[in-house]
Amino acid sequence: MNQAIVIKEKNIPITENETVPPHPLKEFWKYFSENRGAVIGLYFIAGAILCAIFADIIAPHSPFNQYRSAILQPPFWMEGGNTEFILGTDDVGRDILSRLIFGARLSLFVGVIVVTLSLAAGIILGVTAGYFGGFYETVVMRLMDIMLALPSLLLAMAIVAILGPSLQNAILAIAIVVLPHYVRLTRASIIAEKNKDYVTASRVSGAGPLRMMFNVLLPNCMAPLIVQATLGFSAAILDAAALGFLGMGAQPPTPEWGAMLANSLQFIQRAWWVVTFPGVAILLTVLAFNLAGDGLRDALDPKMKR
Amino acid sequence: MSASNPVISASNLKKYYPVKQSGFFKKDILLKALDGASFDIEPGKTLAVVGESGCGKSTLARLVTMIEQPTSGEFDIAGINAVTSGKAQKRTLRSKVQIVFQDPYGSLNPRKKVGDILEEPLIINTSLSRSQRREKALAIMEKVGLTPEQYSRYPHMFSGGQRQRIAVARALMLNPALVIADEPVSALDVSVQAQALNLLMDLQEEMNLAYLFISHDLSVVRLISHEVMVMYLGRVVEQGEKNTIFDKPLHPYTMALLAATPHVNIKSRQKRIRLSGELPSPLNPPPGCTFHRRCAYMSDICRQVAPESRRLENRMVACHHAEKMSTAPSESKIQKGLVKNLVDKGAQDENAI
């Protein structure tokens, strides 16, 4: 008897829970927070975003100010370092920590713009190609194949070389180069979903092409796209850094992580901190986005919910 | 009410698909998925379409729901020609015909809540406000036996039977006159099948719905249908009132189908008629009667001339030998016929070699 009563009591909150579904955001967070790596990644990203927004307040120095008396000063915990320049200074005496904080602004900006551009264009091209098919699909997909046939960085360099080296052109070039991935992914998911019964059911109730493509089909294709977008975020940061490294992206003295890496390459033996910290910043940011993207995919997929 | 105008009246519906041949210079060949089907369904009545896989049942469903255009033939829905009518008219017709699919796991959008699934037809076809739509969805949900709490749940939270209820509810949202049920219970457990069928029959009575009920389960057909249409390889072989067909089938294929139905009661079991051979490829159907290679009553004329559908004993039947069946369709004869057929077949095979 006792047991039965206990069970009954336990049941009460469960049924209440069933009748009043939790707020969607709350529900999302419940599933998202089960993945610890994703949460750590998210916190890191949040930190990076805060750094980017409040760079002016947080950064101890100006990223451009050259302290002639402190050239190549090591980080504070090493001999010869002091807490005025926590992560040391570079070859012209600029504070590395400040440059990294301001660099977060650029890197996140690059990631956001590249992913937004390529995701929007890729979804539109991919959805229409998958939905309409025929000659249009062939043209779009062959064009994407041609773009994929060229090494992506080479293509980006070619585009930047034509447009002229600057951060904006680098962003545009990267957005174009990563476009085929989004188009192919979207088209493949659309084709897989297109023949399912629920799509036919929507068609029977009279849904037009726009509704079919973007309301019925697209939400069911979003899971791989979200993962691709977060991976693309990190890839964009990495590519922008690579272009910066090659001198085709951000121009000095802009504190862009890739450019910082390139400009201080000759000091790798003498002053490791000048090279290491921008590299670590790139690594951690890219890793954080990948982890968070994974968690996002799991949390957004209703099929994985219990 | 029952003697009113038919909800749907189809005449000689055909659908051919061009199939690409491998090889560069080969011409496309035509796959005759549906080769002439004519029928009327009155409000409150059920026409059951029966046949093996690949006989054109689902093609028929796709034509009637206006997902695809027929190659030839016409059909009227509520007196309006659905093949030649314009876009605006088709829109109104669309709301008159709705469909329930076989697989309740694939027929509900997994990203949408039940409420959104049910309201989608209303958003597209009506200008009701959000609260009106919600009210209507809840009313239909109650009708099919779902609770209001389930309004904001996702389909994956439901069992197969409940999902099929949602699918039925969606089909009813626009007050259709005709519901096409494409094997609506064959993906469900037997215990749930009965519930789903009862629901369908109750709704029919309540809303005076016409059903086009596609199935290969004859015991289900016997329960739910008023008329039966038996199909074989895209053609209608026999069509008529349920009892006429079930009591005394005149086409050898119908006989074989009926004899294959499992019965719990030993006394009502019939001797199995085993059909020899496979269903021929619809890409390369046999000449003459498409059934002749598997038929126990096959004769020379069956090999050469395709039988026309004709009226015999209150039904339409497409068989050269239907009269013979009607005089003495005893089991022994069927068995004898089968033996004869096998002998014939042997001889035929030898000739072929």
C-alpha cells in the first residue's frame, strides 16, 4: 500500500508536466545542457562575443599603440615580463592581449558575415534546385561542381587577387568558396524529404511552391545545415586567418589573428608568445564553435528528444 | 441522401509513365500504371480498390487527389471536371478531396506540432483567424478521439494508432466530400486496426463522407466497403457491389484473391487457389489478357485478345470466360482447371524452348 501511494505521488508532477509543455527555450536548454562540451563551447563563444563588444573597455592598451621601451617583452610570468603587458608585446611593442581582444571582433565579424551570406545563398539555390529539378538543377549543380573542383583557398586567393586585398573582399571570397557545400547539402536533404508522405499531404491541401519549399521542407533539412553552418563559422575564421596570413586579407596594422600570426613568423624561435597566442585564439574559437554546433544539432532535432 | 449525385465520377482514367531505357538510342517505353478505370462514388459510400502491389492502386490515388494529371480520361468531383478546370477551380476542388496515407510515421511533418499540422490546410485555403483555426482544430481532434492537451505535441510523441488519428483529422479539416484512404490500417497493429476502421466508419456516417479505400486486406474491405474494384496490372478486372463480388466472384483473379483470405472459422475456409508464376512486369505486360499466364481457365483467345470490361450479373467483369465461372464455379473445377493449366503451361514452355 505504502509503495502504491509513493508511486502515485511521484506521478503527479509528471502528469502536470505533460499537460503543460515547458517553454520551448527552456526545453531547448534542457537538451542542450546535457552535452557538456557544447556548453563549454557556448560559454567560450559568449566570452569571445563579450570581448568583441566591450573590447574598448576590457583591453588594457590600444591595439595600435607601440611601446618602444617594451619590444618583444615576454608574458608576465616569465623572466623579464611584467603585468603591464600580460601576454607580452610583439616586435614593435604592441600589447598582444589587447590585439587579441580586438582581433576577436574581426574574427567573429568575418564568421557571421561569411556564414550569413553563404547560408542564405546556399539555401535558396539548394532548395530551388532540389525542389524544381530538371535543367535548372543541372545548371546549378554543375556550377557548384566546378567551384568544388578548384582548391578552395586557391579560389579564394584568385578572387581576392582580382578584387584587391582587403578584409571585405576576403569575406566575399570565402563566402563564395564555401557556397557549394551549403548548396549540395540543402539539395540532398530536400531530395530525401521531397518524396515523403507529409510533403504529399501538404500538396494535397494546396500548398504553393514557396510554402512547400520554405515552410514544409526546409525545417526538416535544417539539422545538417546548422551543423554545417557552425563548422562553416570556424572554417570561415580559419580561412580569413589564412588569407590574412598570406597578406590577402586584413592589412596591417589591423589586429587580425591570421595577420598577427603571419607578421610575427620570424620570431618563432626568439619570442614564441608572439606566434603562439594568436594561434591558440584561433584554435580555441574554432573548437568552441564546433562543439557548440554539435550540441545545437542534438538539441534542435525533435527526433532525438525523449 | 444516398441516391444523390456522386461525389466523384471517373471515366476511363489512364496514367502512363515514360520510362527511360538504359542505352543511348533506345526509345522510352510506356509504363501503363493505370489503364482505364471508371467508377462513381456516392456520398456516404465506400469504394474499395483491391489488388496486389504494383497494380495501380496508388496511382489511382495520386490521380484523384490531383497530385498528378491523368494521361487520358476524365473525372468530375462534385460535378466539376477536375482534369480540365482552371487553377482557381482546382483550388476549390482540392479542399474537397483529402488523403490518409498508409504510413502514419511518414505522413506527419516531424517538425510541426499537431496543431500546426491540422491548421496548415486552413491557413492555405481559408482566411480564418488564428483563434478560429485553433477552435476548429480542437473540434476535429475531439471528433477523432484526441485530447486538447495533445494540440501542442510533436508527432513523435504519439503511437501509430494515434498518429493515424491525427492524419485522419488533418484530412477532415477542410470538410472534404471524398477521403482517399491509401491502405490506412495496414501499417497498424491488428488491435489498433479495428479502432481505426471504426473511427473511419463513424466519421463516414456522421459527415456523410465518401471513401476511396485502397487496401489489399480483403477482410478489411469486406467490413468497410459498399463497392469493390479489383485491379490487376493497371486494369480493373472486376467491379461491383461488395456482396455480389464476395459471394460469387466471376473473375479468376478475384476468386484467387478471395480464396487467399485467412479465416478464423475453419468451416468458412476455402480451398486455396495457388496462382502460379509472378506478377508480370508492367513494362512488358503479356499480350491479350494480362492475367492469362497465371490463369486456370486460360484458352487461346486469352493469349490474343484483351478482354473488354462488360456487364454480367450486376457487375463489370473483364474476362472472356466469365459466363463459365458463373455457371459452375465449384472448387473441383478450379482445381481441375489449375491442373490443366499447369499441363498447358508445361507444353507452352517446351514450345518456347
